Amino acid sequence: MVTPEAAARLALEGKSALWVYFTDKGETDAREFASAVHRAGKRVADPARARRARENGGGFVPDYYDVPVLDRYVDGVRSTGASVRHVSRWLNAVSVVADRATVSRIASLPYVQSVTAVGRSRRLRPVGPIAPLPTNAAPAIPFEGGLLEGAPSGPRRNLAATLDPPAGYGSSLDQLNGINAKAAQDSGYTGAGVVVAMLDTGYNKAHTATVQLKRIAEYDFVFGDTQTANEPADVAAQWDHGTGTWSVLGGYAPNNLIGPAYNASFLLAKTEDVRSESPVEEDNWLAAVEWADSLGAEVISSSLAYFVFDNPALNHTYSQMDGKTTVVTRAAALAARRGIVVANAMSNSGPAVGSLQAPADADSILSVGAVNNVNVIADFSSRGPTFDGRGKPEVVAQGVFTTWAVASNNTSYAGASGTSLSTPLIGGASAQIREAHPEWTVQQIRYALKLSGDKAGAPDSTTFGWGRPNVVTAIYGTLLGGPVFPKPFSLVFPANAGAVTFPPYNFRWRRSQDPNGDPVTYRIRILKTPADSLVFEATTTDTAMIFPGYLGPSTTYRWYVSASDPASHARESRERFTFVTGATTSVNITPPPAGVVLYPNRPNPVRSSTRIPFAIGADSPSGTARVTLRIFDASGRLVRTLLDGEETIPAVRLPAWDGRDEKGHRVGSGIYYYRLTVAGKKDLSRRMVVLR
């Protein structure tokens, strides 16, 4: 079926962007349906899986939205001559560009349910003039943690050094203080470890406000490539709006512009083509939301709105602002149900009541209005309520003369106005709260922000909603309770991308504090890249540890630390650092071609624990060997059996001894011997010293 709206669009344009909805995803009965959902669930990436498990109360549950669209359906549509733009597993649809004859062929396909028009809208431009601001000198001590020059291939977090508290905030201080975001930063919450997706026009990644930010992936949904900066086919102004909104949320230019969540990890989606006055089409936005979902995004900040189309006959009506009609509204609500905090602009069509634009009408999201720096509502800020009577906006933030980065000059800043400027402030605040409360659901974050608002005592349904939120109150002071996870902390040494040459290998990190005053235990993990295979794992109550084993020469390793309280609330370090071992460390151990080698224990002397490495050659007739490893004191008395006839393949082993006897008592200082017995081969022994 071709809907009347699609037919009208084709009659007007001859060729147009359309949605083609399918009847199914290939399942024919309940068993096939369940099997398809199960298979799709296995393909969900770990970050998205963990986020959705939290939203569901602890267990990941795959659903029909995870099941991909059938390739043969997409190929069938393409075979009609249509140009396929995007494939949506959430809608079970494809967006295409086609003429009337092609649409007729598409509609005749047995698996096509309907053909509808792709929604369009004009861009949300800043309101009024953009006023240049003076650029202040950067701090005397530059950032020393190293820049993330390109986006890694996978959705990994915390791959760059954490940015230090800025020396100054410049003119951005007002917009942060309006929602008390700076005080939350002072408390240690800067969005570290939180994945934030920006959906906008493109991004200048070389600007002084953005160059140091962590980027974990990017995609251009206009040209279909992985470059979100300006490209040769773009107009010069393409990246202006996106650079500005990104800088408001996460910018880091001390003394000029600081965003609430400058330590977040960013997904950059270029969804809007500004080469002409052509309207923006909604399928880019939906494709970007599905992409962000698949990569584990926890916050989406978007400043697009869909209501007024190029052809007035195709305009959305106020009756469609009901939270369930438009494609983008349905997508925003689904993203929220899948564990993503969605912050979206109300639009700049105020002050008329009911002037909000999709997807701001979605339930479960944060629709954001604009005030000035003294909390007076902006005339342009669109008003609620939704058609079905729900109050909108949820909250407001400074969207009048808000400091943002000017994309055309890498060191310039300006004051701009619009709900597109207030929205990233709330997106950044959401990232701060998510960092403080990894256990909260989307609705708990949304609820905390609303309860912290300055109009929470008497929220309205049209203008302010619950008012300007207070991020510190949202984190610490609502009925939901304060933080329960240990506070954020950073790694110290080895520094990111650093080099270590000789053992012993020392690892250090900052101390984390438990908000309830409970003791904190740290777990360090060392991984060998690129597969991130675990090399070492240990726990301690200290903020330093000596790695007692061996690391191969000229090898890259990754390390990080988790801090846990007695209730097992675990906070990962803000960073995951990498380091490279030297070329001549003399610590590489490979199994000998034959025989057995017992190496000196490390460290020696032993103060708390040690590793006892040995290697078994590949000459065992059965391919395995039985190994016994025991520790004796100087009088020959057995102290501890570490391995007792254990069957092992030819390999290097590094068993650990914790300095305790068989009863779990710490042994005293003195000389000890360790003996390795390999059945059918030989006995070997060495001496070590314990110092208490």
C-alpha cells in the first residue's frame, strides 16, 4: 500500500525519499521467531548488552528489534531500480529514493507492507546573531596526556588520558553554574567512561575545544563514510552547528570553554546535509540512533526537530505530537527504553502553546527548553504540552548567548542562542549523573534531573517544565539516594602510550573513596594487545603494585584498575592505559624444544607474594606432563604445595605463591627452597629469600 502522503510527495516531486516497510523478518512460526531473536541477541555488542541489562533490572533480554532486516527483501527492493539509503532493523524497513513507476513495482512485492513518506524538516539554526567572544590565553602548562589523533576501530572506552580539571572556564562559567555542573565536576564527575553520541551536522576535530576529546567512533550518514569533518563536497559551514553543540557538551579549552562532560567518550554522527536549503530527512537521524545503540551509547544529544516540511501539505500536525506517531519520536522513545538517555531540543518555534516539534514529544526522553543566564525563558523556546496532554519540556538550560566553539577558526568562540545550545548542556549533565550512578536506569536519571529542577515544587506543562536542574542535587540529594559506587579515580604509571624497559614493573593509580566510607579494594588487570588477552590479575588495598611476572620484549600491553566496595560496587578507572616494553628486557620466556627449565622467582626477596616461572619442552611422548611444585623451609620441612601432579601441556607457567603455608599463615623471614618435579623428566630446585 502506498500511503496518501507518499503519493502526494511523488506527485509533487516525481522522485522522492520514502520508507518501505516489510511484513516480517523471515519467521514463519513461533519457533523460528524465537530462534531469530536468540541468534540476534548473540550479536549484540558487550557495551550495549550491559546497558540493556541494567535497564531490565540485571538481565539482558534480546528482542525483535535486534533481528536484522532480511537481505533478500532489501535486494528485492533494490532490484526494482530504487536507490536504498538506509536499512532500519527497528522499523523493519528501508528508506529509498524512487519515482512513481519504481514505487509501483515496490508495492507489488509480496513482502512489502506499505510505502510512506520520509519525514523532513528545516534545520534548527541559532536564533539571532552569533556574537564573537575574545579568546583567552591557554594555561601555561599544556595538556601532557597525549591526544587521541584518530578513532580506534572498535567501541572501546577510556583509551586516552583523562583531562585534568581546567585552570579556568572563561565565559562558559555562567552556563555551567546555571545547572551547577561545575560543582559536580569539582566533586569528580566529568563524564569519564560514559559514551555520548552527538547527532548533528559534522565536527571540527582540530578546534582547541575539541582536539583533546576522546573519540571512539564516527560515521557520516550523509556521504556514507567514516569522516565527520568537512569533506570536499561540503560547504564551508557544514560543521558549524555540530562543532558548536559538541563543544557545549564536552569542550575542553581552559580559560575559554569547558563542557559539563569533557571526559566522556564520544560517538560522532553526521546526520544533516547543509549544502543547500533542502529539508533534512529523518532517515539519517534514525540510522544514527540505531548505530549509536549498537556501539553502547549511554547518552544521545540531538538538536534536530521535525515538523514543518518543504511542502505545507506534508507538514506534521499538532495532533501528531502525541508521542507515538512520527518515526523519529518512536525511535527516540525506543532508544530510551533500551537504556539511552536522549536529550533533544524542543525547537525554536515559541512562544505559542503546543509549538514543540518531533521528537521532543517522545515519552521517556529529556526535551529541553532554553532560558537566559538569569533563568528567564527565551521567547523562541518551543512550548508544550504534547497533543495527548503530557507536559513538555522536562527541563531547561541556558540557550541564550551560550558560549560555543566557532568551527571556521580553530581558536575562536562566540555566543549563540537556541534550544540547540541548551540541549547539549543537559546531555552533558546526564553524562555526569551516569558516571556518578552507573546503577541507575534512564528513568531514574530523568527523574533525578526533574526533581532537582528549580520549578520542581510546581512544574508547568508548557514553558519551564521542572525548570533548571541542579546536577549536584540530582547526584546526591534526591529521594533516589546518593552515589553507592566508589568515586572516579585515575591511573598514574605507566603513563598512557609510555615505555617500560626493565623489571620489576611498577603500577600506580590514584586513590578512590567510597561514598559511605567503606574500605576499597583494587583489582588490577594487565592485557596483551591487540586481542586483550589477560596476562595478570590481582587484588590489593594499596594504590600500587609490582607485577611479579614476565612481559615479552617490544610488546604492547593495556592495563586498568577497578575499585570495589564490600558490596561489590565496582568502579573502573577513568582510563585504560597502554605501554610498550623495551626491545632488550631479557624477560621473554619461551618453552624450550626439550627438557625443563626452572627460572628464578620474581620478585626476590619476597615481601608479600612472588611468581615462580618454569617452562616445559615439547618432547613429552604423550604431549603432556605431570608437574609438582612445592616450597620448603631451610630445614627441609614442607611449607606449601602449589601444584600437585597437575597435568600440563608444554608451555610457560607462572604459578604464584602468596607467602603463606598450607594453613594460610604468613611464613616468617628466612631462606626457602622451591622444588619442581616433572614426572619422567627431572627434579629442579632454587632458593629464595622472604623478608617481612
